[in-house]
Amino acid sequence: MISYKPFYETLLKKNITEYQLIFKQGFSANTLHRIKKGMAITTKTLDDLCYVLDCEVSDIIKFEKE
């Protein structure tokens, strides 16, 4: 199962809020809702998040065996 726990840790570490991602970086509220609920996001969105947050994919998602 893919976990987005690293995403929230990265936001905290970089002092960036979801509000800033939506209103200053142009991410949709639906995208952040999908992340919060553990739903799938596209690789394009993942790429965009890595670019904006200046981080690696592993700083946004990780795989957890159930």
C-alpha cells in the first residue's frame, strides 16, 4: 500500500501549508483531498509536487506492506 506520510513530514519540514499549495502553487483541493484519503494520484502530480517541494519521490510517498 502506498502511504503519503512522508508528504506531510516534508510539508512540515519545509514549512509549507496545504493552503499555499492550493492558492500559490496551483494544486487542486481535490488532489490534496485524494492524498489525505490515501487515494491514487498521477505520476504527473507526483512530479509536480517533487518540483515545487524540491524533493525526491521518497519524500512524498512510501510503500508499506500490509
